[in-house]
Amino acid sequence: ADFYFEIDYDDLSNAGIGAVALKRFLQSRGLGKEDLRKVGVCAYEAEVNVVIHSTGTGNMYCFTNGRDIILLVLDNGIGIADLHAAMVEGFSTASDEVRDKGFGAGRGINNMKRFSDDFVMLSENGLGTRVEMRFRVA
């Protein structure tokens, strides 16, 4: 991977530090403003989902290959019990405590789908989740 970040915290106030580090890395590589925004939104949403929902740790990888950026986020958490339901905008299993902090609105997965050019999410209950996004950049 060209970029790696370990998501290993349970304090929601730290959510997003990996996404910021990735944006800085990609900016140093000359990625344009609009592409930075798209990748940044997706990285943030994926990172927050690991913190809120996985109850485990995760890893964020970024691979750059010409005009393609691939963002891969893995977690070793509890997995998603109903992947179909999780894809429905507004669906959330976030706790009341998380919602009280302004998170857990059920839009993260849809934002990742919306801002990436290709989106794949695989999850098995009890084994974790894999999210892969591809961005075709200018």
C-alpha cells in the first residue's frame, strides 16, 4: 500500500484522523481538490463506521495506480448482520449515545457509494467487514 493507517481506538472524538492523514498524503501527491474531497468523505465515513459499529480495530489502505485510487478499509469486528438493510439510506444500528454525539444517521454507506466510482462491501456476521472503493481521478 502507498498509505496505511491503523484504526485502533474507541473514542469517537478521534474519528477522522486517518481520513485527514490520507488527504494530506494524497495532496502531497498532487491530487486535485474535488478528488481529494471525494476520497476524504469516503475515508471519513469508513473510519467512523469502524469506530461506531465494529467493536474491533481496523485498517485503512490506499493504493495509487495511475488514474486510479483504491481505498480499502478492513475491520475485524462483529460484521454486519443484515447487509441489505445496512445499504438502505437512514438505516442505523448506532446507539443512542453515538446519536447524541451527532453520528449514526445511517448515511455513511450511501455517501461512500455516492462519492466513489466503484464500491464493494463484504461482511460476515462475527468476522468483520471489508469495504473497497475505487476512484478514477483526473
